[in-house]
Amino acid sequence: GFVTAFFFPLVGGLFLVQYGAAATWIGLAISFVVLTVLALTVARVASREGLTSELLTRGAGFGTVGSVLTCVIYAGTFIIYAGTEGQILASSIDLLWDLPNVIWYVLVAAIFLPMAWNGISSMTKILAYTIPLYFVLLVVAIIVAWNRSGGMPEGMITGMPEGATGGVIGVLGVMAALAGTIGINPFEASDFNRFIRSTEFKRKALVSVVLPYALLFFIAMPLGIYFTLATGTFDPSIYFVGLLGLVPGVLLAWVSQIRVNLTNLHVSSVSLTSASEPVGVSRFGRRFWLVVVTLAMIGLMVSDVLGNLTVFLEWTGIFLLAWLASIVADLVVVRGWLKIVTGPIEYRSSHLPRYNIVGISALLTATIAGSLIWLLAGDPIVKSLSAYIGFVIAFVVHVAVAILTKGRTYFADPADPRIAANRSATQTA
């Protein structure tokens, strides 16, 4: 569903217009490597432990209620994606029947609600049934664009539209906009790869982790460059209609957006359901949160999330990379190199504290610092690096606080034998 989203060709075309082709390719390549390394790190542990990203977060330095912060970040990001995809869909259907935008926003959101109502079982069928039609229409669009351009559009590698910012600033601009993608996908990967047996992870990781991101960074987003150069616009809801005709172009938009937005709505509603349990509102089930997510999606479309996409992507990237840095620091350093805490990652509420200062302090420090840099930095290079500076801050703070507290904040019982200090004291005695 994610790979076939209009969001990625849209972003690829937007990068071309803002930063030029060369900077876009370099930014995509660097981001792919960073994302793949981080995703493999988290997904490998998820496969070994069999835990979702939320349960990993609980035990890796946040506690039961502390992990609610990250659930809200996770859900909020997918709601932003849902609003973006929904606005693209509303723009395409408006070409068939011109109505006030707000009417289409409400109708588009209402269409998704019954489709996602029964969860993953109905979604799986819709995803399976629509994929052949999606690929047929996409291939036809690629061929038509090829013929109209007389071959590969000029500028796929070196194209520099008027007003674009290339060079180092352009590369960093691409990476800044992809910070959210880099931050959230390792957690997505963990939610899927937890179903893979740890003994099979190395063999299957190429398909379950590397391949999806290769398709995103080197097929889906570059297609946006291709179509933007061929048609002169970076909006898929416009250029697919121009290439395929009104009805087939709108049909492709609907097939693509239904696929991805079902996933966006489901993931965000499940995440909010998980967040409601530790704070005592578990009576509100997934369907309640699905309605809440749908209403939020409408609000974002009304506020023109699509027109402010780069801003949303850069800002959410600060939160997501801070969260990811904290988890990676815990898995690699606190549990790996330093072994401050050992054993299976604890996820049971009865065995965990409600709040763990280690992860929470790292997340808050990094997001506040990263947000201030993003808002106040006058240098475009520093501003573009704000999410990545936040990543470093979260990583360092997480490790430092874990060392200072000696792992005693990880369990409800401060004498738990999985804490290194307790093991050392027992051995000495």
C-alpha cells in the first residue's frame, strides 16, 4: 500500500522543482542507506522479541505511560499522511465534478471509514484486488509520457528547474524532508518483521526490509521526477489525468489512494488504541479511534496539509528521529555494548514502571532542541539538519541517563536481576 501511494511520486517531483535532479538523487541515496541501516537494527530485534514498536518502546526506556508519547507521534504522522493522500484524492475527483473543496474532503474521508471498519482482513482483500489495475494504469501512463517526450525526459539526472536550490543545500533539503520517512519506517518495519522468526531474519531481511525501501527511493520517488519533467507539473492528480484521460486518470488516483489510506487509517487507529490502555481509557476501542482519525484527516485537508507538505514533513521528522535515536541507543548501546540492562525486553505493564526517565528525557530534550533549531536557525544548512541534530542529542542523552541511573528505572522492581548493578552486587555478596 505504501509503495504504490501517490505521495512518493508527488514528493519526488516536489524535490525536483525545489532542489534539482542531482541533489534529489544524492539525497535519496544517502537517506536510503541511513534508513536501511536503522530499519535493520530495529527490525532484527523485533523479529527476535516478537514485539510491536509500541511494546519495544515500553521496555526500551519509556515505561508503560511514557510510551504513550511515542504512540501519539506515530499515529499523528500517519494522520498527516492520510490527510495528504486524501487531499490528492479530493483534487482528482474535483476534476470530474466541481464542488466546494470541503464537501469533497468530507466525502473522501467518509468513503474510507467503512472500508477500514473491519480492520486488516477487509483491507488485505482490497489491497490484493486493486494491485493489478494499479500496475496496468501506471505502465500505460509511463509509456504515454515516454512517447510524448520522445524517450526518457531530458534532465532525469541533471535537471535544474528555474528557482531550484541545488548543491549541498539542496541535498540537505531533501534529507530534511525525508527525516520523517527515515524516522517512522524502522518502526513500521518492526511491526511487520516481528512475524518473521529470528532464525530466518537474515535470509528474509532483503525482501522484508531492503526491497521495500529500494522501491520507494529508487522507483516511486524517481517516477515523480520522470512525470514532472514529462508533463511540467509535479501533482500526480493532474498529470495522470493529462496522460491517461479524465476517467482513467481519476481511477488510478482512487486505486492508489484507497490502497495507501486504508493503511494510514488502520495504523493510526491501532496506535491510538494501544496508547489508550496505559492511561485508563481502554474502553475506547479501535473503531472509536478510527472515527477520531477520520475527523482529524478532514481537519488537515481543510487546513491545506498538501500545500504545506514540506513543513509538515520536516517538523514531524524531528519527533520521529528523536524517538528512533532513543530506541537505537537503547538496543545498541545500553543493552548491547554496555549491558546496563540485559535479557528479553520487558513489555508487561505489571513488570514495568509507568514512566522511565531514560527515554522520556531523551525524547523531550531532542524534540525541543531540534524544534528550536528548525524554527530559529538562520542558516539553511543548520535548519535542514535540525532533525538529525535532534537524533544525535536523543542518542547521547538516552545513553547518559541510562548510565547515571544504572538501569534502575527500567523495571517496576528496582532489584530486578536483569539490571547489571544488581547482578554485580549479587555476585560480590
